Amino acid sequence: MSPAAGGKFEPSRPGAEQAGGDRGGRAMARPPATEWLYGRHAVLEMLRAGRRRVHQIVIGEGVKQQAGIIGEILALARRIGCPVHEADRSALAVVGPANHQGIIAEVGPYPYVDLTELGPAGEAPLYLALDHLQDVQNLGALLRTAEAMAVTGVLLPERRAAGITPAVVNSSAGAVEHLRIAAVVNLVQALEQLKRANVWVVGLDATADAVPLPRADLTGSLALVVGAEGAGLGRLVRQTCDWLLAIPMYGRIGSLNAAVAGSIALVAARQARGAPKKEPT
């Protein structure tokens, strides 16, 4: 099966938000008109979610297209009438020095939502708030867990934090395409807004006054706040939390990175409240 006809693929120059230029630690950049996603799972989940405009998909020459993930990508592309091109693998370098796995997709910007759109759908919500998490691999890994644990929504600060770039989409295996993520100007104010809606704000922080995870009540409406690598929670964010949560360490290592610690807490919170109700199809 050959790719759908869509004219000649003309690679464009990647911006700083692409894989080669994304290092985190800056203000969240204004989203470009289009960006290049890369990696099979990232492209597949973007198509499954159906929340972005898809301009074109490019497959490297020699990539098997009859079955598996590539076959499903092509079927979804045909369903929405998206042009699919086959090109020399060197043309896929438009995404920079990334492991594109022989496929890239030119898409519209990530569909952030407003904080007011993160409201619960009939059951106690479970939110994830990230306090200036800057490492894109950590961010992607944690958001993959968040989607797997069916969080209600995610809060990201607009400044001094990694945004949802193609590198984050790839490191999350495309999971972020299914999440509702709000980019907030002021995280403390956003958390206060959740508190006014009767949501408990719980900060993940290994301090002496933190409640150990085995003794913590993670039922009910909850927002879990995870801090940046090394620095942890900011002072004002910590003060805004209703209480703090700590993961006991039993080995010789005294700490976990943000993605692992946040993932452990999210799994515990989901186990405490049970499986979410399935939305009607």
C-alpha cells in the first residue's frame, strides 16, 4: 500500500520548539502556527484524540506500511482526508536530532484549555499541578502516568516551565494528546481557585511535617502538586497547600526524581478512589 497522494513534501525549517531546540527552563513560548510531531506513538495518539488540525504526515522510505502502528496511522489519516507523503529519511530531519521512527506529522499547536474547563464530570476530581517542572523527559513521563490514571486535568505554569512541545508529546508516548491541560499565569491563584471549589491541595514534599504516603487519605477531590527537580515546591506554592505528602524511602537512595515520585503518588490516589466511571460512547 502506498501513501495517499498529497503532492511533493517540502520540508520547512524547524523552530526552537522542536526536538533539537527544546531544553526547557524558559518561559512557555508562543505556540507556532504549526509544529512537527515525531514518533509512531505520538502521531498515532494525536490522530486518535482528534483535537488538532493535521496538515500532513510524512513517512520515511522503506517503512513498512501494511500493518501495526503505521497501518493504523494511515487508516486514520485516510478517514480524515489528511495528505500522506513518502520521502527520503533525510527529509525527516526537519524535526532535528530526534528519534522519529520513520514518521512525522505537521499539526496545529497543542490545544490547551482554560482552567474553568477542568471541572469534574460527576465524581471527585483528581488534578495534577506542576510547579515549574522544566525537564521535558520528566514532564512527558509524568503526564503519561497522569493519563493512565485518568486525571481530571493538569495545571502548568506559563513561565519557567516546560510546555507541551513535540519532545514532551514524544516522551509521553502521545498520552498528552488525551489530557486536558491548562496553562495558568499564576499557579498559586489557580490552586486557590480549586480550593474554593472544595478541592484539597496536596503538595508532594519530603519534609518532616509531611504525611507519609501509607497513612495519607487520598480520597475525595484532590489536586496533587509536584515541584521542580531539585528545588521542589516553591515557597508560596507550599504555603498554599492544605497539607504535604511524603513518599517513605527504605533503601540507600534518599530521593526520587519528579516523574517517579509524582507517578507513585498518582497511582496511590487512583487506587484510593477506584476506577473512574466510563464516559458514554
